[in-house]
Amino acid sequence: MTDDRAVSDVLSFILVFSLITASVGIVTVVGLGSLQDARNAERIDNGERAFEVLADNHRDIAHGGAPSRATEIKLAETTLTLADPSDSNVTLSDGTAVGSTESRSVTFGTAGDGSALSRGVVYELGAVFRVDRGGAAMRRAPPFQFDENRTVLHYVTLESRTGQIQRQSGSTTVLVRSVRGTTTLISHTEPTNEVTITVETEPRRAEAWKRYFETQLEGMAGSGCDSLDGSGTVSCSFETDDLRVTRTTIRVQIS
């Protein structure tokens, strides 16, 4: 008879070793990936809480008359940027421009392809957004009040104290210093027909802006928003008896 027990032992060892190796590999790939996703989500959660404080501080400046505020934000291997300006315009049905502003946004998170924000939080025109790969959701609304009798559009406009884009990255804690500039009544009109508000933003945030406007304008005469074309332009119309457009300028320094 042929004794093949040694062959069986070797084969068993190979099978068990292969199983252990495969198991370790699966756990490593899946486990580390899940851990990294959890860490990224926690970073964004922390950033969102910090931006709630930032929004409160800017509200104190814009509406409470505070001269300045400082907000601490822990980066935790993310990037904080005072980015390029975005625009918003308010026009009447006859084409008359009654209000316009240009404001820089503050972004916190990780970059995807190019310089676009992959996941993170954005403060823009007084609103706070949570951005993920699937899109964006507005976490805090801007200081706008829509009503058929009276509508107030209060823009919180951020300017760079250096005049340029500001950016900080790494794992340090940075300070966002915000100093009050001026509050200006841009226009006060009594429209006889339709008013259109347009916001130029990043394409993923455009859908969140559109949802916000549709919710706020629901039930108002002449209300409606144009379909999005992927450019980041959001345009919505409504009718109101009294329209006030104001702007508070805040100068920002990241250090």
C-alpha cells in the first residue's frame, strides 16, 4: 500500500494557510476601508459642527451688530479654504437689476478630482451645506425671508482680508477671524410684477439651492424655478409687494 499521509498533510497545510491568508486580506481591505470611511465621516461631522458655530458668529456680526468674531476649526487632515467668489443677482420682470452681490465661500473637507470638493462642508451666502459624493444638502438656510407682502434678502458677503484665496491644510487647528465691514440697503422697491433671484454656485450645491427656493416660495404667486442645466446657475421667480435687498460685508482671515 502507498502511504500518502505526508501529501495530505502538506495539502491540508496549504489549504488552511490559503484560507487564513485570504481571510486576513479580506478583513484588511474591507475593515480598513470601513474604518477610513468612518474616520472621514467623523471629520466631516466635526467640520459641520464647527461651521454651525461659524454661521452663528456671522449671524452675530450681520444681525447682532458684533464688531468681530473668531471661530476655531480643527482640520484633522482636511483643507479649509476661503474660495473664489460666487454671485447672486435680483432682477425685476422688466430686466431691471435691483440687487447683486459677490461673496467668497468657505469650504472644509477633502478634494476629489482636480480642486473640487469631494466631501465636506461649505458656508456660502449665509447658508451651510453638507457635501457628499452623491450631492449636497442645505443644513442651515441663508437669512432670506420670502412673503407675498414683504420679502427681505439679506446677503452675508465674505471678503478676503488678503484679497486672495486663503487655504490651510493638515492636522492643526486654525482660526477664522471675521470682522464686520458695512451693512448696506442695496434697494427697496415695490415690484409690480415678477422678481427673479439668481445664484451662481458649484453644480452639486445648485440642487440644494433649488430645493430651498422651491420650499420657501411654495404658495407664493408667480413662483417657480428654472430647470438646472449643470452649470451651477439657479434661477427662481416669485411675486411680492415689497422687496428689500441688503448686504453685510464681513472680512475674513484664516490663520
